[in-house]
Amino acid sequence: MRKKYSPQFKAKIVQEILREEKSINQLASDHEVHVTQLRKWKRKAVEGLPELFRADQRKNDDVKKLEAEQERLYAEIGRLTTQLNWLKKKGFDIE
């Protein structure tokens, strides 16, 4: 039966690997995980790091788009409010 490891456990081990305070063989022995598995986790983590920063950039871009859309909508509300007030002033029955 295969062992299942939590993402937190994997992250903790990968951090230890990246610190390079102990060899991968020592960590494998300490945590009772095969060396090959640790190498796979490390490779996956290192390959995934750039995506974390791209995700931050996408979030920033999304926030900027939402702020621009909000500004456009506020401008539209202002324009429509002005038109409504002008129509009311001219005597149009607006409900």
C-alpha cells in the first residue's frame, strides 16, 4: 500500500532540501521517504516557482482592470445623474 503525504509535509521537506543543511539521503532516512520521491518533489517545487510569480502578476493585472472598469462605471453614473437632473429641471415627469 502506498503512503500518502500531505501538501504541508511535502512543502516542509522541500524547504529542508533547499536549505541544504542535510543531504537528500539524510532527509530521506529521517522522514522515511524514498530519495527518488524527494527529488521529484524538489523538481516539481522548483519548476512551479515561476508560476507563483506569474499568478501574482495576473492578480495585479486583474485588479487594475477592475479599477478601470469601476472608474468607467462611476463616470457613467455621473453622466446619467446629470442628464436625469436636467430632465427633471425641464419638467419631464420621471419616476
